[in-house]
Amino acid sequence: MWEVAWRPGTWGGLAMRVGQVAFAGASIGVMASGTGFANYTAFCYLIASMGLQSLWSLGLACLDVYALTVKRDLNNALLVSLFVIGDWVTALLSFAASCSAGGVMVLFKRDVLFCRRYPQLPCGRFELAVALAFLSWALSATSAIIMFCLLAAF
């Protein structure tokens, strides 16, 4: 079996899942704390996508904790194929949501100068939420690639 540092059931895998949950949760918290985010569909989609990312990653982090506690190996074809599908779905949704929210922020700040015209709009918070979402996506995409490589090794 091909040994990967961040495979399921290892400390590295747990750290990656905790990072995904932390960045996705922080993105939700920062975006939701900004007033007026619900008026823009891309920001609502970002919150929904990061919520799904948080739940998926939290579930797999709990599975990693269980595997580490009972010293069980999670590398079997059925589990890894399930991880591959879930990771790819959440990674694609996270990327789409991050890009759409990032596009709205570019439009607001640079194209129509919406942030200057309406200073009560917390554009800085929206930007931070998008950056945190991209960090969560980067960890999710890394996990998806690792899971795909593990599945190919079976």
C-alpha cells in the first residue's frame, strides 16, 4: 500500500480535516457577522457551501479520531471510494462558491466602486470570508487529490 502522510486515520489526516473545519467555520462566522450579506446570492452560496464543507470535514475528523483511538486502519477500497466522492463534491462546490463570492468582491471594490459608495457595507469582512473559504478549498482539494491517489493504488 502506498504510504501518504495525510491519509485517513492518521494524525496528518486529522490535522487536515481540522484545518478544513476551522477555515470553513471561520469563513461562515466572518461572512455572517457582516451586515447585508444576505442580499447577495454569491455570499449566501458561500455560506451554504462552507456549511457543507464543515459538516463533511467534521464527520471525517471524528472518524479519524475514532481510527486513531482504536488503532484501526481506514484504508479499504469502499471507504476510500466514499471519501473520494465526498471530497471531490465538496471541493468543487467550495471552489465554485469561493470564486463566485470573489468575483462579486472584485466587482464591488474595483469595477463599480460599490464599497466606496456605501461605506456601511463591510467589504473588508466579505473579503476575509472569501480568503478563508479559498484556504478551506485548498485543503479540501489537497484531500481530494490524496484520496484519488489512494484509490488508484488499490
